[in-house]
Amino acid sequence: MNILQYFKDAQSELSRVNWPTREQVFEGTQAVLIFVVALTLIVFGLDRLFTFLIQAVLP
């Protein structure tokens, strides 16, 4: 298989891809960002809680 055939096949395959719409990409990005912010807040809260508990136990 030569390089030209490879690129022709790649182009053929990419034309068959069902690409998401702009709205679908935007909704997916929003969901990911909300999840990341929520997870960040949870980890931050747990970090603060454990820091407080460890400082309460250790003088």
C-alpha cells in the first residue's frame, strides 16, 4: 500500500463520519465543564475537611 492510496482511503472514511452539529458540541462542552467544576469543588471541600481534621488531631 502506498502513501497516496492511504490518504485516498482516509479521505473516503472521513466522508462517511457522522459529525456532530455545532449545538451538540456546545452541549457536550457545557456538560464536561459543569462536571469538572463540580468535581473540583468536591475535591476542594474534602481537602479542606481533611486538613481541618488532621490539624484537630495533631497538635
